[in-house]
Amino acid sequence: MIIFKQTRDHMKILKKQLKKAIRQQTDRHNLTQEEENIIQTIRSVTRKQNQNNVTRTQAYFDFYQKHPEIHWALLAHLVSRNAGWNMTDLKGEYLPKLLSTKEQTDFFVFLERGNWLIFQDAYPQLLLYEESKKCGRPLFHLLSSMEVSRFMEPFWNQFWTESTKEELTIALIINEQQYIEGRVIQNKQYKDTVLNTIMFKLQDLFEFNHILFPYTTSVQKKTKLVGGTVHHFSSVKDRIILGKGLYDLLFSVQSRLAQTIEWTKSHPHTGSRKDFWPQLFNDVKETAPGQKHELQSSPCSLKPETQRIYSPALTDSWRDWPHLDAESGDWYRNKKMLHFLKKPVKILSGDIQDSYCKSIEEMELAASTKSLFHKNG
């Protein structure tokens, strides 16, 4: 289990800084030319890397490899992989039989908007840290000039002086979930089209929101899965609790962490679930047109099948989506969020593989039943 080092004096200083941040008004008119150049460069790089789920997911991992002290970058990479898999599922073997074309697009836009927003808020923070290392001095006073919440500056400054890796990671988890809360989760458009309709439909049929962390075992050289499940996606509290649990799951067992990193290095993200289970998934459709896919055994057996489950690459599923600028405004209004730092981590068992395989079987059954219903209707 990850241990969070939080002395009373440390928390007192942090509370004071966060209280000051609430009152602080951002002065964006007093930047040097060098600072303006830094901000413009960071914005340009962020826009380029935020092209689609594949580019942003890879950007997170590239950054982590250069700066492994930033734990959040690896966590974000793996969670972003899962977002990509969910996006391609919408064009895969089963979900097109369960969702209309409009529902598929609505769900994709919901997932893509959240993925895009988090990246355009978090990646500039990572690049500013990288620039600070190059300069040999903290540049985190520039965060507010890049529309980053005032909540984050005290944590980056503390990390710079004390290397509080775990604390910074939790702060970034809190920030990202609060950032998308008003812009996506509570946004009427997405509530009406996705959360209250499509998500409800899928949750009613099977547990759809698995977060999977693949790793390759040292001895058997098999790819296994650990992870967790989002049970109440619309609850910011539950998403933060799950994020902390996933962080603990990822970093608490060093041997498995090394195996996860090794798997990630050798399997570039494409968006297809073939990336982690090529025995079960293929990015080429093997089922003939009009024919329904039938599993020959449990998905967890990973035995060679006559027909693998279709799981396309992201670039074959969706075009790059144009986004409106992020909605302005700072979510941080009071220091209540500090209790998420102090609250003990909810330990996840990590046993996700059987549950995930069961959800595949349930999806196949649901798709098959709907096809039969339409055929007889």
C-alpha cells in the first residue's frame, strides 16, 4: 500500500497556501517575454499532442519515461488507454447491435470530450514541470496564466521542494475529476444523451466501466489484467476514490509495476483490445456479414478461437473530432477537497479479469438476443 507522508506542519502550510490561492486574483498582464514564449510553446505542443486518444495516450507515456517521478503520467496513460478501448468498442463486435448510430456517436463524443479536456488541462502542467527542470527553478506561478486551477500551484511547489510524489498524484486526480465535473458530467447535453440514457442502458445489461491494467507475467509470459470498476460514474467523489485506489494498485507492488511498464513499452496503444489480448480480439472483422459472433468457450480461457472478437483500431473507427475551447472558470472555491488527501486509500483487490470476461459473455448474449428479436420481428 502507498504511504502518504503528511505531517501536521506540512498540512498546515498546504492549507494556508490553498486558502491564499482562493483569494488570489490572477495577474496575466505582468509576464516577461520569456514567460510568454514558454506558455505559447506549451500550448502549441499540447494542441499537437491532443489530436486524438492515441496521440494523447502516447504523450502521457513518453512523458513518464522521461520523468518517472511524475507517477500521475503513467496512471493517466493507462486510464486513457481504457478510454480508447471504450471508444472502439462502440464500433466493435457487439455494441453496434445494441446502440443506434446516433447513440454510438453521442457516447463517443462524451468519452472524447472528457479525454480531450483532461489532457488540455493536465499536459501543460507536465510540460511546465519539464521546463522548470530545464531552467533549474520552479515556474508554477505560470499555471494560472494557462487556465489551470489555483488548486494545483501549491502542490507543484511542494513537490518541487519536498518530492511529494503521492500527494501530487492525488492532487492531480482530484483536479482532473473536478475539472470535468461541470464541463462534462453535469453538462446537460451529456446528461441527457449519455449518462441518463446510454450509460444507464449499458449498466443495466452488464458492468461496462472496467478499468484494465495489463501486465505480462515474468515466468509464463502471459498478459494478465488487474483493475477496478466505476460503479457510479456520475459521482465525483466515487471517481476520485476509484482514482486513488487505481493509483495504489498500480504503484504498490513494484514487481507488477515493472511488468506493467514493460508491457506498455512493447504494446503501443492503437485503441484495439487486440493490444492486450490478440488471442481473443482482432482489429480485422472475422465474422461474416450477417453472421453473429459466437464464443466457443469462456473468454478467460484464451484458447484459439475460430473467430476472434472484432475490436478495431481507433483511427479506423473514428475521425479526429473538432472541439470547442474548454469552458472557462476555476472549479476550486474552497479547501474542502483536502479531505480527499487525508482520507485513507480504498484498497482495490485488483481481481478484474473474471469480471471482465463475464461482461464480454453478457455483451455477446445481449447482442445475440437483440439480433434474434429483430430477425423474428
